[in-house]
Amino acid sequence: MMKIEEILGGIDVIAVKGDISRSVSSVEFDSRKVIAGTMFVAVHGNTTDGHNYISSAVASGASAILCETLPENPEKHICWIKTMDSATALGQAASNFYDNPSGSLKLVGVTGTNGKTTIATLLYNMFVRLGYKCGLFSTVCNYINGKELPATHTTPDPVQLNKLLSDMVKEGCDYAFMEVSSHSAHQKRIAGLKFAGGIFTNLTHDHLDYHKTFDRYIAAKKSFFDSLGSDSFALVNSDDRNGQVMLQNCNAAHYTFSVRSMADFRCKILELGFSGMAIKIQGEEVWTKFIGDFNASNLLAVYGASSLLGAESKEILTILSDLSPVSGRLEVIKSAGGISGIVDYAHTPDALLNVIDTINKIRQGGVQLITVVGAGGDRDRTKRPKMAFISAEGSSKVILTSDNPRTEDPEKILDDMEAGISADLKKKTLRIADRREAIKTAVMLAGEGDVVLIAGKGHEDYQEINGVKHHFDDREELRKALLLK
């Protein structure tokens, strides 16, 4: 229980009707979760408006309503609070209700198009190995001091987020690492949180189905850095020109990392193979189990953030040499017949290009790269032909297939992809809508020493078809196919 006046701390309150000294038992923005004593926050959502459910919340026993528009004849037994921005107010209210847990540990957010999961997860693993209790919010999974919790969104809603942060504090966590998606920043899910630092990876073509324009996508990412306090750090990838955009008007201490030019934290690749790579960070050589320029950048971000959080360089490098890739991120599966199978989450043109370029830098003459790739349904259609072209241009053979078609016809998605392939590249392109058959065919086409890349789903263990999720794991299917060779 907490008094309403305490929950309202830091919120821009325009008007109040009722007693704010009374207590509420919970804060909710989903009217279906309202019980007697709840404070209901009415938020304008993407598809629904919480203000339309105020009467439902009242009927379920809500004792306080926080909203942007007060009713003409408000029920007198309820405390009504008006604010200009209920989405921001929800984040602050949830944070206050759970005693501002983000201020009781060091919370670091990671944002960007690619690399968020890898960097956040590696930071979690780094600080666990350094002897700290930690929490993690990621696309793959959430963790509280080693306890695994399923992840339904890259960044949870404000109520769930603060509840989990509160649980982390109760478990004695010193650090928490979080993927900050553009959706969560735009929807103000992270409002009210105190971050010890923010990391920017890169910005490429993605989520334009939601943000509509690239400028809005950039603005969503930048809003996270604009919210950082002067006692936090902002660590950005200076190899991406948008890194400097993130630092504009950012009150946090500014730091940069780069694998190409001068920066506060620098890295260079010395040796590259399918089993790992040797890199030099800040003048010190280290062997890692990761491959690719983008992973060198990810590891450098981990090194930089760890340093800024107070860890010693030698300890960081020792642990980096022992860390393993995140599940479904350039995960290599070898066959007895000498075929290298690779599963990667690459589902944007830039991520796909990075993965294919990395493989092509390693494979020798005569070694084939056979790529299986699709594109998700009900999402940004403009990236489909780009991904098909990148795959066909950079591979010996490419198989276009299904990837979470959702409510769309898989064949029409493949039509969109195939439109990006020129006549000369079509000679090495196959089209197999059934993803399982596509993976089998790719392995059948491969010979000893060849590489089979399965791109797009990575760690996901389902296929979403017509609103129904069916079990499907690229890694499982690839292993089955490789056993037959």
C-alpha cells in the first residue's frame, strides 16, 4: 500500500479531485488487472485508448484514476488526478510505487538497431563473473540474480519493469542491464527510471512500419539519451554517424568507442576464423569466441561500459576471452561431414550484410555460402527486397523462405523479396516457402567445407502463422539436417 500523494511525486499534476492522502494497493494501466484499491492510469495506446476503459476500471473497484481528461461528473468516492502526459506519468507512478528501484542499483541501458541483446547479455555475464549480483532485461530472456524469467517484450511495460527492478533490489542486485527498444522509448516505458549509463550501438533500417520515418526512429532512440542525468555516462559508437546525434544536448558524460578511428575506447581485429577472433583492445591482445567486425564493436562496447562502471582492464579482458556468443547470434553448428552451419538473428538489411560479409572474409576459395533467409509478415515491407538482394549478392546460393508470416500469405512475402533480385542473381536463387524444407535443401546442396547460414530467427523457437505460434527452432532443424549428411 502507498499513499496517492507519494505516488504522484515528480508527476506533472494539473488538477486533483479527491483525497490524495488515501492509500492504493497497486498501479495498473490495463483495466483487466484492476482490483479494489487500484490506481488506474489511462494511457493513449497505439491501438486502444485507456480513457475508454475508465468506467470498467471504476466498476472493478479502482480507488484512483490518473488520466489526461477528467469526466464531467466524476464519482466522488474516487480520487481523480489530471496530467498532461499519462504515458510519462505511468512510468513515474510505477517507479514511485515500487520505491524507485532503479535508483537502488546501477542500471545500464543499451539501444540501437543491432547488438543490443549481445551487449546487454555480455555485460550481465561480465559482472556476474566479477562477483556481483545482477539483473538482465533482454529479447531472449530476463534474469534476476541467476533466476531465469521469460521475456515477452524487448523492454517490459512500466509496471512490470519496475516490479522486476524491485525484485532485483530485494535479491541484492548491484547492477541491471537492459535492452532499450525504440518502441519502449517512444511509448515512454522507461519514464521515471534512473540510468547509470546508456550505450548506443548503431542505427539502420528497421521498425519503419511503426515509426513511419527514419527521423522519427532516430528521435525515439535519442529521447533515451536526452533523459540521462549528469551523473551517468553516454557511450556511443562513433563508427555510426548517429552516435554524435545521440550526444547532442545529452547531459551525461560523453564517451565514444570505435573499431575504425580515434575514440575513447578502440579495438582492432588481428585474426579471424569460424572458431573465434584475436582482437586488440586499448593496446592489449585477447582471443575471443566471437567473430565479425560487428562483434568486435559489441565487445568493445562491453569493455568500455565495464571500465566506466569501475572494473579493472585486466579482469575485463580475461573474462571477455572466456565469454560465449549469445544464443542464436552467429551460433556455429558443425557437422561430422565438415559443413559449418550458422544460425543468426539477422532480420534487418544491415545485420544480414554484416553476417554475410563476416562469413565471406573467413571462407576460402571454392567454399560455398548457402543462405536461407525470409522476412516477417505484418512488418516493414520495404526491407524485404533489400534483404533478398544482399543475400543473393553475397552468397553462392540463396533460398528465400518463410519467417513468421503472421497474418500474411508467405508467397506474397516471397514475391516482395524476389522483386529485389536482379535477373543474373536469380540463377542462384531458390524459393521454398516451407522453412523446414528450405533448411533441409540448403544442407543437401552443401558439401564438405561449405557454410550454411540460416538467418532471421536466431534464438526464437516458434513460427507465427495466422496468429498462432507453432514450435520451430532453426537450431534444431539445422542439427537434424546436418545429421543426415
